[in-house]
Amino acid sequence: LLLRLDGPDQLDAGASSNDPQRTVCRCAGVNAASIDDSVLAGCGTVGEVSKATRAGTGCGGCHEDIKGIIEKHFQAATA
């Protein structure tokens, strides 16, 4: 956790997990809004999002966050 840039101690001050401007991938500097946009454009896996945005291509510590954003889109579509 000391070497990861996405740990709980690294959250931006005042940024909540629902904030579209929060940085999801610190290695590539990708925010949640960019990941949302890539999912809306058709990306459905972490690999596809990574290819489209470069999120998750560094240390990989944000893969679970990316997966959560993708799942949130699919849950909303089925609701």
C-alpha cells in the first residue's frame, strides 16, 4: 500500500467516490468522468477501458475501481 498511488490515504481532499472529477487512475491521470465516457462509448471490460483511456495501464491498482464504474453502468441499464 505504501507504493500504490490509489490507496485510501491518497484520495483527493473533498472528492467522494461518486465525484466524476475524482482521479481514479493516478498513474495515467484519468478521472471517473473519462471512464464513464468510455463505457458509454461501448467499453465493457477493464481492458477495453484501459485501451481507450490508459487507466489501469500503470500499477494496476485501480482495476477494481474501473470495474466498479463499469458495473454501475450495467446495473443502471437493467434497473
